[in-house]
Amino acid sequence: MEQANRHWVEVFDAISDFIAVHDEQNNILRVNRSLADLVGTAPDQLIGINMRALDALTTGGSPHSCPFCRTGEGLDEYVHPVLGRIYLISTSRIHAASSAQLQTVHVLKDITDRREAERRYRELFDNIQEGIFCSTPEGRFVEVNDALVRILGYSSRDEVLQLDIPTQVYFSPQRREELAELTKRAGGIRSQEEILRRKDGSPVHVFMNCFAVLDAAGNILQNRGLMLDITGLRNSQTELQKERDFSSKILSHTQSLILVTDTEGVISYANRRWSGLGFQQSQILGHPLPDLCAAPRRAALREALAAVARGQQVDNFDLSLVRGDGVSSQFSVNLSPISGEDGRVSSIVVVMTDVTDSAMLRSKLVHAEKMAAVGQLVSGVAHEVNNPLTAILGFTDLLMENPEIPENARRDLRVILQEAQRTKQIVQNLLSFARQMPPQRQPVQLNSILQRTVHLRSYDFISHGVQVVERLDEALPAVIGDSHQIQQVFLNILNNAYDAVRETAKPARIEIMSARAGAFVEISFRDNGMGIADPERIFDPFFTTKDVGKGTGLGLSICYGIVHEHGGEIVCHNNLNSEGATFTVRLPIASETASFGAVAGVHPK
């Protein structure tokens, strides 16, 4: 018994928890060594001392006789007032073996570190931005933090703890079942993007990490995990994607050529518009921009790139570019610097606008202005020529009426009179063509307009050996139209035929025919020239097969517009024998165009 008692004392003293036993008068019956060491006294010296002394040794007083007797039997917490340590007190009351008195046993377990860990865990749990949850396999939340409450759009944890997860958190209960099955099979899910339902019914995008807590039999006790709200990130990505799509569409469909180069001019990006110039991406990307431009402008372009690399903006830089098909085009170029995070220029944006047509149009407008001036000059000269012609005709008539004039001189006078009248007719035709008059709709005879038009060009036809054959229907019906506009159509077609037949080595020939074709009057111009290279585009504005400076490409497009305004049509085709081309103008006869004139708001005169 002594040995057992000694062994019990050793075990009692070896326990690290604090143990104190006192009687009903709160006098100490026994303490273990751990508690005695805390007080700083040997265990046997504490026997018989009132339990108040333990508290007096530390704080100097206590409202209770025993500082640990607080709630009777059970568990209680005790905070050491000096050391700040927290103890969990287990109190038991037992009967002494030798008497009927009750003895009280206090066991104090130091839980300071555990409480600190719990505090830190709770702080982390409550303040972390990710939503943390614990849920049952059946779909109920056991614990959630404030972040999850905020992510789901609720005002308190109690609301969230009452939710049925499959129906109130997920938009589809089947999706929750799929995730539960995945968690059961794999033990958890990692970085799973899901769309959950907020309290107001709006979607919230989250990244979810979850693992299963199993019991000894492998059954799932809880699902624990966290959610990261990525709704803002998802919205930003969506907006960014929209911006990228918008920018991509603009870059792809703009009529400007856009490049991105480094500071040395090496191309790293080219928009789709470059393919319209005959370039493949492989011909552009990775190549220096100066290699694409015409040689005379390369040095100036390199200087412009160097200026932009220093942070300057270069606008309206004229550049001649050699297209993929070898044709040179004119461009207006704007170069802008792009700076990196360090503030240095890292790349250059090059926006190029094709001004070839504009430059050509400017040149053609200048030429048209010059031709207008020439027309005014011709009109003035014609008026001046009319005065001496009138005198020549008058005096010639007087001389021919003089009976004293011999017959041989009279024959010469007839020639003079005939040529003077011919000259007067040419002058009248020039005046009629050059005079600017408002469009009129009245019955006109196309044969007479054709004859006047041929008369205007007769000198060129005769002097260059161009044979003009007229096959005109004498019974041709009249049409309603403007004689000056129709003459402009005929003259332009004759000019093109004249230019075409002059390029051949064989005898030049132009055949003009007029005839009635049903409800239309048909005028055709057939030549034996080289034919038309592209009949489908011949009536397009500014389309011409002539050399630069020899044709505006506007004549036939204007003819097309005039004929269609008259309710007719103009067509062309190459001849079957591969010699020359034929232009055909069809205009409605007068009886068919009365309604047309009324619709057009022009009344025939």
C-alpha cells in the first residue's frame, strides 16, 4: 500500500495540469507539483492553507474563499490575473474515504495557446476575402464566414445557414449534384469556376475549391471549401473582350492601312486591309517598313521613324508605296508613338490613307477646269470668227449677183460661198456644244444630232484617214430628250472610237447606224479598233485604259448617267470577229417617253 501510494503521488505530481484538492472549509488537502511550482512553494507547505491563499499569492484578494469554486461542479474558465494565462477548470466533488465530508478537486488545464489559435482562426475566418463554408452532404450550410454572406448577397449568417444549397444557391440543382458526385469521387474539386445565385437572383461568378471530410467508414461528413468572387474579373474580361472585338472589327474593316512597328520600323502587326493591296502577311510581318515604300522616299521615312521613336508625332507624311502587284500608290501617313511602362517609346502605330484616287481626281479636276476654260475660249473665238464669216458670205452673195463677173470667177465664188457656209455651220456647232444650257426635254431627231456630231470631228477623221460610214434610217422616229446632252453622249463615244481605231495598223473605220427597235430608237457605233479590255467596268467612274493624262475615265460614266436619265440604256461589247467594239444607245421613242417626261418633272416643248 505504501508503494502504491508512493506511485500514486508520483503520477499525481507528474501531471502537467494544475490539481488542487480542498475540504469544505476550503483548506488545501493536496496540490500537485505543477501548481506548487506556479505558486513558488513546496507542495507539502501548502497543505492546510486556505485556498484563498493561492489567489492572495497572485492578486492579493478574491471575493470567493476558493478562487476556482465558481459554478459548482463542471467546467469553467479562469484567467490568471497576472500572467494572463487562460485555464479550463474542471471541478469535481467527492466524499473522503475516512469521513463523510465532501472534498473538492480542481483540475486546471492551460488553454491559452488553444484560445489564441482559435482567436487567430476566427479572425482569419471572419476577415478573409474568400468565402469559406462548411456544408452537409444533403445541402445545408453548417458554418460560413462574412465574406460568403457578402458574396451571396445576404445580410447575415443566419440567413445563409437557412438556405437549401441545391435550389437557392445553384441555378440548377443538377449542377450541384454533379459537383457533389465529383467531390465524392475525387475527394474534392480545385479551381472550379461556377455561377451561383445571389439573394436577388443575379448571377455571381466564383472560383471554388472544396474537399470532403470523411468518417472512418469513408462516408462524407462535411464538405469544406472556399469561394473566390471573380464577378468583377469576369465582367472586366467580358468588357475587355468586347473592346478587343470592337477594335479588331475596326482595324479589320477600316479603309486605312494600319501597321505596328518597333522603333526601328520592323513590322509586327498589319491589319486585313493590306491583303487588298496584294500583300500576304508573310510579306509584311518581320520586314522593315522602308523596304515596302518607293526608293526615293526611304530616307525620309527612316527620318520620320527616328523622330517618332524620340516621342514626336508625324502627320500627313507623303509616301509612295509599291503594292504587292507592283503598282505604285500614293499614301498620306500618320505615325504615332506608343510608350511602355517605363515611359520610353516601345512601338509605333502607322496609319496610312490611300490618296491615289484623290491625287488623280485633283489632277483630273484641274484638267477639267482647263478644258472648261478651253470651251469658253472656243466659244469666244467662234463669236469672233462669225463676224468676218458674215462679211465673206455677204460680199460673196453680192459678187455673184453682179452680172459683170465672168463665169470662171463665178465658179470660184461658189466654192468660196460653199466653204464659208460650211465654216459657219462648224462655228454654229461649236457654239451649240460649248453653250451651257439647262437640260430640256423636247422632241429631237437623233439623225440630225449624229450628223452635227460627226461634222464636229470631220477634220480629225479626214486628216487621219478614218473612214466614217453612216447608215441612218430616214424614217427614224423622234425621241424626247435634251439635244445637247445626247450630242455629248454621241461625241464621247465617237472620241473613244477614234482613239481606238488610231491604235491599229489597218485602215481605220467607224460605222454609225440608226434604226427603230420596237419601242426604242437604237444608235450603234461600231469600230475596228483593239476592242475593250474590260467591258464590265467600262462605265465605272474614273475607269480608263488610257495613259495618265490622256483620259479622265469620266466620259463614259457620264454618258451612262445621261442615257439612263432619258429612260434608255447604253451597252457595249467586243465584236465577234475580234476586231473592235460596238457601243449601242437605246432611247424610247417620243410616244413612249411622254409619261417619262411627266414623271421627271420636265415638260416637252
